Amino acid sequence: MGKAWGGRHSQMLVALTLLTYGDRCHLCGTTGATTADHLVPRSKGGSDTLANLRPAHASCNYSRQAESVEAWRARTGFGVEGSANVNGRKW
């Protein structure tokens, strides 16, 4: 499955992800992301490649775990049309 997610390898991937995509969290849509989230989770065969990584807040990333982005958005209401999200916060 490749290198473990941690240490210098992890720091490099996070920095490269933020440099490439900016700091807007791909999950909630607000700025200030500081982690790299796997689109396809590693536990489901996802790789540590830039194509599979997107910026995310630590709290959004942790909340999602190995859930699909679509399932996470449906559960949290982020990115769902008609949801009560205002400025990236669910009310």
C-alpha cells in the first residue's frame, strides 16, 4: 500500500496539496484547510498521490473518516442544496 501516512512524507504531501489546490476545504468549502484528505480513503485502496488528495480542515477530515465525500456531505449537510449552511457552518 505504500509508505505509512506520517512524518516527512506526510508533511511533504500536505504542503504539496495545499500549494496545488489552495487552502479551501474540499468538504465544507471554507478556507483555512491544513490537512490533505484522501478522495478515495487509503483503507479502501486509495493512494497517497496528489490526484487522490485534496485540502481539508482537520475537523472535517477526521469527521469524514473512510466515508465517501457524498455520504459525508449528506450526513453533515455541507454542499447539499437547501441545507441550512451559512458561511460553511451548519445551523
